Amino acid sequence: MKELKELIEYIVKALVDNPDAVGVNEIAGDKSIIYELKVGEGDLGKVIGKEGRTAKAMRTIITAAAMKQGKRTILEIIE
């Protein structure tokens, strides 16, 4: 699901100070897809947000988009 990977990159690059350090790795399974999001040093807090609100919002968006195609998604944020 290349579209979701690009969507995650687009959202995160708009949030962080160092957009060149953003990387998304897609691991596809039968019924689920895991997205590993890597950000630069110091940008982790911006991606997670206060009390995890920004990360939760991103997870909600990609889950809703993937449901249309019958897949489950997991977003892991890695420093």
C-alpha cells in the first residue's frame, strides 16, 4: 500500500525540523501491514505530540484508509 506509506511520510515531514531524516519501512503480511517510522534525533516528541495525541491521530487516519482495502495497520515509531 504505497499510498499509505507516502501519506505517513507527508504528514511526518510537515511536523519535524529535519524532514530528510524521516524514513518509513513497510512490512506487509497477509492481513496486516506494519509501518516502521524513523525520525531524526530530537523530532520524536513532535511526532508523538502531547500525551500521544499526534501519534494517535496518525494511527486513526491510516487505520481508516486501510480498512477500505480490508487490511489492518500498525504504526511503530522508532527513534
